[in-house]
Amino acid sequence: MELIYKSTRNSNETATASMAILKGLADEGGLFVPDSVPAFDVSLDELAGMDYREVAYNVMKLMLTDFTEDELRHCINSAYDDKFDTKEIAPLVKKAGAYYLELFHGSTIAFKDMALSILPYLLTTSAKKNNVHNEIVILTATSGDTGKAALAGFADVPGTKIIVFYPKNGVSPIQEKQMVTQKGDNTFVVGIKGNFDDAQTGVKKMFSDAELNSYLNEKGYQFSSANSINIGRLVPQMVYYVYAYTRLVADGTIKAGDKINVVVPTGNFGNILAAYYAKQMGLPINKFICASNENKVLYDFFSTGNYNRNREFILTSSPSMDILISSNLERLIYRIAGNDAVKNKELMTALSGKGEYTITDDMKKELADFYGNYASEAETAATIKKVYESDSYIMDTHTAVAATVYDKYVSETGDKTPTVIASTASPYKFTRSVMNAIDSEYDKKTDFELVDELNRLSGVKVPQAIEDIRTAPVRHDTVCEKDEMLAEVKKFLGI
Ligand SMILES: *Cc1c(COP(=O)(O)O)cnc(C)c1O
């Protein structure tokens, strides 16, 4: 049966999976959501015997029902190949009382690779299926990691161009270097004088500008999105939770049907939402532990039912989570409102107007599976140091936010359910913050001295992604005001 996607803001706007992937965002700023999430058609024990690609096929085929088996297997096999530096694709590592699901073994060493290595294939396949002949322009706002992963995924892909906006002073030095050295004639990287929310708001505005979109169409272009608002990014993320669970079944840690908890360091709410959808597919998840940094808008939301972005934007050592408007939360709001587009739209209108909304008590009851908390900068650093000292395991700052929140959860609840922590970036991507957490003396060293020191302490090989940028020349140096984003897009496209 064909799975239909609907807009969270207008239930009359529907799309097949491939159409939803092509469009990225629904009209009127809505997001596409599956009408219902189909149940697994193989058992968890069977999945435990499969490798990453096979698990991916068995999950994704249920969500992308208008793709043929050949099309989907082509996308999966092209994405999850030796671009990943480990055969497992996403290894599960037991350390310090939890299972760290290392999602950073792809070409840009952050978990965004899990979805962005496959999105270009899903998108070009979707274009073919729908007889789209326009060139596809990927428009992306990034808090640091999406940008590089999307650039790497789309560089030199025929029929596409990619434009990335990042907050000029809001990403790590390594993140910036990774982006501005990007090769590929179809790539364009712009720093904006603003924060991530400014970048995301500017991009969303271009998406929903009907006049602009018809002008682009005349010129043979159409926009699509590589942000986690695209279901082509959400669906591949469901896979790794299923994969992690079934590894625990395979090694006898749990029996098929036993519950696990997941801890997700959260920004735009895409990763944790994928886990939520995986549960609806039948994955036995007990708690979704939503970890925030000092931009703790989600913690406050889960505690009070009030979402309020009217607050100071704090630059932290986990920049990919420095977000006050968590886009994918809208998909959860829509769901807990009883798939009610009218109610959802009301709340989202309040968010863009007053900057806040409050959900009803009935909606709040639907959030019983979620636990939210946050980690301060000092707590995050202390966790990195503690786990390095106890287990010789060095984690990145985002993962450390998750590990800190997990500790808080356990001391509050005493819950001993086996727990998977999403480890979302390599420590090499945030070397300075990570090394400073271990010893503040390191701050005197240069970025690449720190890379070599991290290598010495951890015994983990320096990833190719880091070696690549040691000497790579800067190819992108455009910086613009936040109200000049459209002008930059037009300039790059020559229209
Ligand atoms: C993007 C990102 C996050 C946040 O993920 P969301 O899906 O936006 O919630 C966390 N950690 C890292 C390293 C990231 O790149």
C-alpha cells in the first residue's frame, strides 16, 4: 500500500514519498509527515541477522513506498559503502555504563553523514521518477555539520547545485575550514552575519516565496532542502536506531522485545524524531532522553509545556545544538495534537509571531515517553574528562551533553534499562573544546597540534576528513548580511 505524506499545516496537501523529498518543505511552511508509520514486516530477530544495508532496506522500504526495490537498493548501496571507515557503518561501543552508537564514521565525521550520504541519491531518483527536468538547487542553513555533510554529498552530482549558509561566528574552526575548502563547481558556501536561527529563517523564507519559486522555474531551477526538515533525511536516520537495537539482540545483551532507552543530543529535533518514528514502526524504546546544551528551550518545553524562544542565544562548545527554533518539533506537535493541522498551524503561527506557544494538558500527556534535561558548559567539559579518565574514551562535546543528561536521568530515576547514546560527532571535529576539557593548558596549542595530541591520548587514528583540510586551500570566502541571502543565491545562479 502506498504511504502518503501530509503537510503539518494543511491536511489537503499530500505527496508521495518521492514528491515530498523533492519539495523538501510543504507549502505555507508546513512539514511533510507520514500519514501513519507502517509496522516492521520482518521480526527483530531476523533484523539482528542483517548487516547495515539490509536493515536500511527493510526500514526504508516501508517509508518510501513509491521507490522500487532496485531504486532503493541502488541508493542504499551507493551511500553506505567504503566512504565509511568501518564496515559496521555505525558501530555500537560499550563504555562507562552505556552503549555509544558512533554515527561519525562517514566522510565528514558527524552523524549528518548518515542521512546526507544517501539524500543525493534519493533526490535524483525522485526527480527521475517524477519527470523533473529542472536543475535542483539545494538550499541549506547549517549550524556547522549539515553544511559540510551536504556539500560532500552533493558536490559534482549532475543536475544539482548546493548553496550553504552558516553563521560566520557560530561554528568551530574545523567545521568552518571543512566547509570553505569544499571542492566542486556546483558548490557555494556563504557565512552570514547572524546566528543559525537567522540562517534557517532566511532559507525558509526563500522556500515559501511563491513568486521567487515561479521565477526560478522559468529559469530552469527548483529549490530543495538538505535540512532535516526533508523526510529524505529523517527516514535514513530511523535505520540506525533499529540497527543499534538489533546489535544488542545479536550479542545477547537483550532479547528481541526487551526495551531500551535512547539519549539524543538534540538541536533541530531531527535525530530524536527519527527514533520516535522507529518506535512507531515497532522498535521497543522505553524513554527518549532529549539532551540540550545551555540553549535549553526543549528542556523547558518538556518540563512546562511552554515553548518559548524569547531568550538569549548562547554560543556553546556544542554549536550544532545552538538552536532556539527546533524545526522538527513541529512534527511531534502535529502528532500529539491528534494529527490536527489546524491546531498545529495555530501554535506555529504563535511561535513565529509572539515567539512562544503552550500545548494543552492532553497534548502534554502524549509526551510521557520523553525526558528532557540539559548540560551546562562546565558539566559537559567535566563529563569529557571523567570518561577519558575512567575509560580512555574521548567523546565530542555534543555526545558529552548527552552523556551528562543521561547521568542526570539515571540519578533521578534509577532506571537501569540498557541505554544507547547517540554519539553524533568525532572528537576530532571539536578538538579544541575537547582537549581544553581534558586540560586547559592545551589552549595554547594550534588546531593541528591539538589534532596530533588527541591522536596520542586516544589512540584513535586521525580521520581522513581532518587530514584533508590540513593543507587544503580556501575556496569560499563570501560573507553577507542576513538580509542579503537572496541576493547571494541569485548571484550564484546567475539569474
Ligand atoms: C546536528 C547535530 C546535532 C543535533 O541533531 P538534530 O537532529 O538537529 O537534533 C547533534 N550533534 C551533532 C554533532 C550535530 O551535528
